[in-house]
Amino acid sequence: MAFLGDFLAGYYLWIKALHIISVIFWIAGMAYLPRLFVYHAESEPGSDKSETFKVMERRLLRGIVNPSMVAAFILGGLMLAINPALFSDHWMQVKLVLVLAMGGIHGAFSRWRKEFERDENRRPARFYRIVNEVPLVLVIVIVLLAVPKPF
């Protein structure tokens, strides 16, 4: 593993840049997907409007959100392989827990999209309006941990 970290060290800034780009795309999708759920929950199941939202949600999740999350995790893992000492920093430990929480929210969004796909949504639009804030709050805290490194 040390060899991998040594080899990749020369590419660290490129890996970091690609990681940041991946995170931006992931969070953009995570912010937009529950907004689509809000509108979808307000539409009649089986209607043209509902069917359009199904396509939009599937394409957003499969085409942007899922690949961006995978890239963010891989690139973040590579950065940790290059600098494993970061694991001992408390800010990084908290950040990783919050990133896992973001992954959990991502999983919930995927599950809810499948419920919409089957016309089985039972949650009101208000629920999705509230849930829409969760990824945004998480990303704010994650960035505040990663940039100023408060502890």
C-alpha cells in the first residue's frame, strides 16, 4: 500500500481536483433529486407528468449522482492512501462519518426513487421538502471540517 501512496503522490493535486469536481456533481444531484420528488409527490400516479418525473429521476440518479458518488469515494480513498496520517486527525474522522451519512441519504434517495417508479410513494411533498435540506446541511459541515480543519 505504501508503494501505491508513493506512486500516486505525484498526482495528488490532480486527484484532489477530480475529487472536488466529483463531490460538486454528487451534491448538485443530491440537492436536485429530492426537489424532483417534491414535484413528483404532487403529481397523479400514472399521469404523463408522473411518468416524466420517473425518467428524470432515473437519469439523474444513474447518470450523474451514482457515478459522481463512486468517483468521490474512490478519489477520496486515493487521497487517504497517499496521506494515511489524515486518519488520525479528528476533523477527518468526523468528516468521514458525515460522508458515510451522506452515502446513507443517497441510499434512501435511491430507494424512494424506486418507490416512485412503482407508483408506491406514500410520503407527502412536505416530507421531501424537509429531506431536501439534509444533503445541503451535511455538505456545509463537511466543507467546514475539510477547509479550516477546526480540530
